[in-house]
Amino acid sequence: MQRSVASRGFVKRSGTLKRRRWGGLRRQCELLGLFEIDQQHEFYSLTCMMKEGLFSSIQTTIDHASTSQLLEDDFRAEDTQNYKGFTFETFAGPVFATLRGSLGVTEQEYQQSLCSDKCYLQFISNSKSRADFFLTNDKRFFLKTQNEREIRFLLDNLKNYMAHLQKYPHSLLVKLLGVHRIKISWRQKKYFIVMQSVFYPDERISARYDIKGCEVSRWTDPSPEGCQIIVVLKDLNFEGQYITLDQQRSWLLRQMEIDTEFLRSLNVLDYSLLLAHQPLQQDERHHGVSFASLIMRTKRSVNPSTSPITDVPPVPGAVPEDNSTFISSEIDRDRFQQAQAGAGQRAERHRVAGSETEERPDFEVQNRRLLLNLKNALHVIDGPDQRYFIGIIDIFTVYSLKKKLEYWWKRLRHPERSFSTVSPEMYCTRLCQWVLDHTK
């Protein structure tokens, strides 16, 4: 009898603990933001294994740096490392090392960011996927779990992805920097990708949005006034607002067309346009526009071989000026804009002369926007008053039979309303139209 009572007591306490645990998890999921993965966190052990595997994988690249061009075998390369309790695999390592180098990310700083003693941050997302999101402590790189089907799709199309970024080095597509799999002896395998954070540096970002160009389920309750929790808003939250770029607008519209057409060719849909903004400070509005700065930024913008930012900044986000340029007199905004417009006109004349076709505009035409003095300048565009962080993410969803059936189900459930699951052709056209309607 005593044993039965004790058993009922244990069951009751166990049930109470479970309810508390689920209640705590539910409350946590309602708060969208960042949580440090410390020793009490459920993902602490996993992230420690990820760090250990990443450190050795990156060190292998450092020790065996290759200067030769990529080979066919590099796209199929798989490197396996065995550890106590888990196995760590790296896919297409030479390819992603090449991409990191083209973006100006050195292997040493990549290793330092991903494998530092500081804890990863967990990003609690309102995404409908079951993926886990981690962020390096310096918030420079995202790690996201993916299913095997998505990873296979990425690896099968990696050569196309690399060719697109080589052709359009200022592409808005998220920069994928690594693909890995971790097998834990007593758990199932986990695939994950490493990607450059679009929102970097994020110290002064005032609002973040995830845009799909539709209505259904595209509203998120903003965080309360004064709350520090990071909330990613959606399409309906942005209504009545504009991305004000002035001269940069035509570049953004064209690049959106180029990138979404590439995704359409891969039969992909349901990707998101990430958008954030912050007010420009007074000195940023004129960019400290010396001739030296203008020349340096123009070189990075129009020359694909110098477009990546290779200097390691002393301050997060800042890139030092090119000391080799001796011209230092200041120019005003009008002369700066005239120089920028002149570069675009010269490039346009060069294109009309026949060196490039309309389908493949040359770098001086398509990449004539001047990069900022930021480490993540490829995803940053300055307007007259605001700085915008823009990138296209989640590019792995194929328009499969399942998605086609989902389209018809949503069409019946949401008549006369726009929703995310549509054909790749309609999806890319609609998202480009959203950008056209919300920029000026």
C-alpha cells in the first residue's frame, strides 16, 4: 500500500515537472529572440560537439590551403572525422573555403568566430520549419539545421549557386559558408549549414522583417515598448512603409529580378527577403567621402576581383581606408553622386558597345552601387536617411507534388487572398512586385 501511494506520488510529481517544463518551453517560444546556450541549456552538448568538429575541419583547410582552381571532385568531397561519442562530416569543403575566401572571410577569423570559448546563441524563430537556429556569439554567422533532402538539393545545385555568385558577386542570396553532418552515437544524425548573417553588424538595427510578398499568416505581434526581445516582423507589419534608396533603387530592383529568376530556374519557392533598417548617423550620411574613400569603394563595387572586403577591421563592421591612395581632399554629396552616376554611364556605354549582352550585364553595369565601409557590405545598402540590410534566405524548398497539393488546399481555404505556396514563376514575380511597390 505504501509503495502504491509512493508510486502515485512519483507519477504526480513527474507530471507536474513535465507540465512545468512544457509550460516553460511554450513561454520561451512565445518570446522571439536570442538565448545564450550555457551549460544548463538543452543544446549545450550538441553545440560543443559542433564547435569541436568545425575547429578541426577549418584547421584542415588552413593546413592544406589550395591555390588551384576547383575540380569536379571538390563538389563531391566528403571529409569524415571521428571523435569520442560522435562523428563529424564536412561536405564540399574546398568549394566553401573558396567561397569564404571570395567574400574576404579568412579561415582564421572564420575559425575564431565559430569555435571561440564563448557560447553560441539560440535564436527562437517563428518559422514553421522544425529547424534549430544558432548564432555565433559575435552574431556574424548563423548555423541552421536542415533535413537531408534539403542538403542533397543544395549539394546537387552547388555548382550553379557558385556560378551565380561568381557572375553576380553582389547577389542578395544568402552566403552559404559550410555544410556539415554530425552523427551522435545514441542519437540520429543532424545536418546543418553555416551562413553569413544578413543582419551584421546589428548593434543599431531598429526593426527586422521577413518578407514573402503575401498576406496569409504574414503578421507578427510587435514586442512591447521598451522590450529587448528581438521580434522578426512580416509583410503586413511593413504596410505603409517604404525602402527609400533614391539612386540605389534601380540596382536593387534589377538584382531582385536576377536572383529570383535564378531561384525560379531551380524550381524553388517559399524563400524570404530579409529586411532590416537603422537610421544613419550624420557622418554616415556623407560616408566621409574623400577621393580615397570613393576610389576604394568604387574598386570594390565594379571589379569582381577586388569586390570582396579582405581587410580585418579593428572595429566590428568597419573597414579601414586604402592607405595606398594618396588623394584625401573632401568632396561634397553632389560631386560624389556625379562620380557614381558617371561610372554607371561609362559602364552603360561600354555595354551598348557590345562587350556584354542584355542577359548578362557586365560588372560595371550591374554592380555599380558603391559598397559601404562595412565587413558585411554586400548585404548593406544606404539610402538618404536609413541603412538597409537585405538578403534572400531559405532557398531550399522545391515545388514538389506535395507543394502543388498544398497550393490547391490553401486556394480553397483562403479564397481571394495571397499565400506563400504558389508556383516558382508566380512566387518570384510577386516578390519582385512587392519590392517595386515598397521602394522609392
